Amino acid sequence: MRFPFKTFMIMLAVTALIFIWILIGSASKNIARKQSNPLADQLAGPINLQVWFQSYDEDYFLGALPKNTIVSYGDLGGNMGITQRLEGVYHITIDIEFNKAARVSQMTVLHEMCHEAQWGNDGLDVHGPKFQTCMHRLAAAGAFDLLW
Ligand SMILES: [Zn+2]
């Protein structure tokens, strides 16, 4: 059986249109991928916060921080993070607005972990000498190497 020339041309045109449609679809996906912000792609979540806490505790605090420490996001209205001790349990809260990028969250978690490790040691000056020593020790140990 032989296709008439007209049918052949219509089939060729349809095939070309489908091919162009696939190319445009693939190109627009690539453009969308290139425009996405890599930091926004790795937005931190509450599970990450707890995982980071455990891993930093093992890597930089000899596993000495209380295992029942709760690390979560919250709306602190102006603070990067806070550490509180409520009924004997430490709560680290990371501000959701100021810590949208994962690496910022990680730095804030490390900062708050120094508060936890130095709890009560610096008296009213929460960023006093013992806290500073803790932060310098973390920096010297490379805790911030991939973050800053
Ligand atoms: Zn602080």
C-alpha cells in the first residue's frame, strides 16, 4: 500500500510538531532548574535540625550535650535563635525567618549548642568569655568550614 504524498506530508508535519513540543518542554525544564536557588532547594526542616544537633554533638562536644535536647523552628521575632531550659530539658529554637538557608540554620544550631554547653557559666553575659571560647573552639575544629 502506498501513502499519498499529502498524507505523508501531514504525518511528517505532525511528527515535527511533536518533536518541537518535546524540545520546548525539555528546554523550559532546564531553564526552571537553572533559575532555582540552590540554597532554597536545601531548605532546612525540623528533622535536619535534630540530625545536625546529634551529629555536631558527637563531632564537637564529645557527645556530652543532653540527648533529649529539643531543636525546632519557631517565630522569635528578631532573634536568630534562643536556648532555654524548661523543666530540666533544653529547647533550642531557630527562627524560621532568619534561618531559611540550611547553612545559616546550621551555624545558628552550633551557636545555640555553645549556649547549652556553657549554660549558666557566663552569668548574665550570655555571650561572655566561656561562650566565646566555645565558639572559637568550634571554628578551630572546622565546624564552620563548609558554612561560612
Ligand atoms: Zn547567642
